Amino acid sequence: MFRALLFTALMALSSATWAQPGIEEFFGRAEFKAMKLSPDGEHVAFTYEENSEVKLGILSLKKKKILSSFGFGENMHVTYFDWGTNDRVIMAVTKYTGLWDNMGRPQHLYAANIDGTKRKQIFDMQQSVYTVLHMLPEDEDHILIGKRHWADPSLKAYRLNINNGKLDYLADQPKAEVVAGLLADNSGKIRLAVEYIEGETLEEDQIALHLKTDGDWKKVSFPSKRDKPRIRPVGFSSDNNVAYFTSNHDLSGEGPDALFQYSFSTDKISNIARHEFTDPNRFDEGPAGGLLSVGFSVAVPEYVYLDESRNETRLLKGLRQAFKNQDVSITSYSADGKKAIVAVESDTNPGEFYLADVETGAVSYLAETLPKLPKKNLVPMRPIEFTARDGLKIRGYLTMPEGVEKAPLIVNVHGGPFGAIDTWGYNPEAQYFASHGYATLQINYRGSGGYGEAFEKAGFRQWGWKMQDDVTDGTLWAIENGITDRETVCIYGGSYGGYATLRGIQKEPDLYKCAVGYVGVYDMPKFFKGDGSDASRGDRMDEWLAQRIADNEKDMIAISPAHNVEKIKADLFIAHGANDVRVPMVHFESLKKALDSAGMQFDYMVKPEGHGYYQMENKKELYSKMLKFFNKNIGQKPN
């Protein structure tokens, strides 16, 4: 894996001579997944995938060699890391049994010296959950964390010793019913808290913002136009005199969230930036904190810059102009602010990393995420929009094979569903199928996140109804616009997308020639009972499900694929994980039993995996079978 580390951009171009990529190239293990620069700018910590693990490596920039690597065993993933000091890193580790299968699993925190010595678990999440609040760069022995015990819902602040794991409680939270979130300013002081106020129902729950000024906590008064505004803390200005947050409190109706600032000196709230239709979701900070820019994901992200006098802001603007039509971010800086790690990615670039000189703007190539994948074979993902049958504007993305205006179409429905969203960027499924002549349509149906609260709530109680109609309307839009023919359309999706796939061929039996359901929810009554799922249950979860999906068995059965198989005409292929704890095998078994009882022919595949296949041999089998299945149904010759 380490052979992929290249220190010249010219070497990266050698991929242009490679042959047509296969499944292992498109879905390859990330050789450089994430990178962060050490405070002294001498080393880089990076994560990489190896077999079933995600490990952490330490690279010496001066020696151009790997000093050490840290793995934690089969299916264990390093999900977060940072520098505690120049010589010590911290790593959060959790277990995955499937591609999307980590919900509810303990996340342990480790620390180790960069030479591989003095590795120690410094936090055990068996009874508590935590979040890292600040790295406390002026304190070489501690970091600041927020800790919530399972028996106490309030988040509390602690100093955590990164050498021995000792915790020191900091009694520095406001008086609140439940402290749901804490945010430290750039000096590591807790200055912002989010309070959760539980009502008798979910609709009556409230969120309040507390800020600390002159040693005292105060509850911020919002001039809100809505009963229950959304509030998300973001960060602070470089001088710590302004707090930033996103919210929709100024809207009485529809629209995306905006970025706001609260001035400690004037006690006033101001709107900084709002996009026409998408929420702010990218926030760039300088080396010592301080918000530089806010970004909005459309296709290539659009940015608003907050302080253009700073070198870091000029660097960001310059890099985004230099790497046109790509997404550029800075992952980390050296402590003196002179060096930075730059990440560059796009729909046709799975990811590259550069070392930048902040003052001059010069960059030098470090590494890329998938060096074995020739980028010349990749095709653009373009944003699309259409109007649903009830007038709602729906957006999504279309990936076309190279050199064609019309192609057989795969409608790929994303999971979630609520709050999830398909975004612009490298998509291995879309690229793999494009390389074999298939177009892919991804639709952000109502209920998806990223387009404001009203758009997400438009999906409530529309699971299987208007949410499904949006997928149908997007498919019809593609046919009407000559992207594909009516006879050459199949539908595919995973998790909720697997549900929508089966619901789609039942609700619109003549629209799709074939369907692939992947780790999908198929038996809605069992889903509501939580049969075998690792999702926590209780009155609040039951209320949440009733609010968003249905509240009686009759309605559940009406939208349940396992209870409506007689409506299916399309050719069907189902894949599931035998160890799936998110959507257990009971859903596959219920659907299979119903199909068998109806005498229906279908293909299926079950592997000893969790929620989504992670093992490469299973991915290869899945996608090769899917390709043959699509070839059989919508006319492409096998390759």
C-alpha cells in the first residue's frame, strides 16, 4: 500500500496508460483516506483501508518514509484522528460489520507515540459516549472532550489526559434541562451550549442556545418567526468575539438554513449567508480557528468568504480557482500557520492530497486515494432538477456514459431516508456502470436533507407515497428528455433505497424492466416492531416512526413490499447481509417467503456481512452479478 506514496505530480499521470478498470479499481480500498499535518509540520497522519480494517499511518515528510502504522484488528476502523502533540496522536476506533453498519457500537479512544510506542486506550465507551471538543494545543498532556453517560443525557466537559486516560471534570455548563451540545472557542474555553427541552410530544420539543459572556452564561433570545427553529453551532471568529451558527429562525415558511453570527459585544444576531435552495454545510477554519468561508453543496460547492484579508482565505480562493470544477478544502495546518494539507476531489477525482505553503500558495503533490484508478476513464456527474407532479422542485444528479446522449438507465435511490442526501462527487457505482454503458440517475426526493426543514418535513407520512412519486417523476423526466427509452430502465437502491426499489416496482409495475434491492426494509410491520434491529426503541422512537411513516398496521401493510408482491412484474434481484443488525435478515426472509408463496422467480444473494457489503470478494461478486442482471434486462452485451 505504501508504494502509492508519490512526491511528484508527474508520477500520478502514469495511470493514463492503464487498461479498462474493473470492480477492484472503482471500489478499491482507499490508500489515503484522510490526512492531517502535525503541529510542527514535519509529519503527516493518515488513514488507509487494508482488508477489513481502516488503519492509521505516520509519514515523515523529511525522510519520505512511513514511521509506523496502527491497526486494531478485523473490522476495526479508525474513524477519527488528530494530533495531541508533535509526537503523539489520538485515534477513535469502532467496529464495522458492514459498509454502513456501525450504529450503536462503542467507539474507543486510543493514543500512541508516532514511533509506535506507548499505545494506550484512554477512553472506553462501554458506558458513555464522547465527542472531542478541542485539542488544547497549549497543553501537551490533555485534550477537551464532552462526555455523556448513558444514565445521564446531559453532555459534560472533561479534560482527558492523553498519556494515562485520567479525566478531570470541568463544571462549566449552563443551567439547562439537558445539555445536548457544547462548543469550545479557539482558546479551548467552553463558550456555547445547546439545550434540549423535552416536550410532551416530539413536536413540542425545543432547542435553546446558551452563550458565555464575561464569565456568565446567558440564554440567547431569538427573534424567531417559527415555533421551533433549527439551530446548529458552527464555530467562532478568530478573536472569539463572534459565534457562528446555522438556523432557519428568520423564516416563517419554506427555505434553506442560513449562516448567522452572534456578536458578544453588541448582543445582536446577523444573517451572513443564505443560498437559494441548499443549506450551508461546509465550514473552513484557519490554523488557530476562526471561520474563513462557508460552502453550499450544489455541484461544485459554492463559497462565501468571511475574511479575505487573511493568508489562509487567499490560499483557499487561489486553490479553488486553480483546481477548477473540483472541491478544495484544507484538512489541517501546522501550528505556525505556514503549512497546510490540501484535499482535492470531484466527480472524476476520488481524492488527492497536497502540501501547501500558506504564504506563497505553492503546493506539492503528496498522494491520492485510489492511485490504481485511471481518472481518464471517469465521466462527469451533472446536477439536474425537475418539478414533481404536485409542483415541488426536486433535484438530483445524472451520470452519463462517455460520448452518448441516450443510454439504458439505472435509477439509484439513496438510503436514509430522512436527512440523507446524494451529493456531487466521486461515486463508484455510477462510474462503474457508466464504464459499461449505463446512465445513473440519483434523485433527492422529498424527505432528503440539505434543502431546508420544510423540504425534509414534506416527506413525513409520505414513505411509499409522495416520496416514491418523486422517484417515479424523476424517471419519467429522464424518459421525456431523451436520456433513455421507456424500455431500458431499471431501479436499484440500498437500505431505504432497497425499500423504494421494491415499492417502485409495485406502485409502478410497468415502468421498470428490472430491480435490485440491496439490504432493504421490506416488511413494515416488522420494521415498526424493531424485530432484530440494533436501533434503540421506546415511546419516543415509536412516536418518531409514527410521525414520519405511519401509525397503524393497515397503513404499514399498504406500503410494505413483503405484503404486496402480487403487483410485481419486473425482473428482481435481492442482496442482503446475514449479519445485518440495522436491517436484519427477517426483512429478506419475509420478502423471499412471500415471493416463493406467489410462485415468482427471482435471483438473490446472501453473504455473511452486515448492512452493506464491505469485503472486496463480496463486492466483486455483487457488482458483477448486478451488471449481468442489467445486461440481461435492458440490452447491454456482457463485457
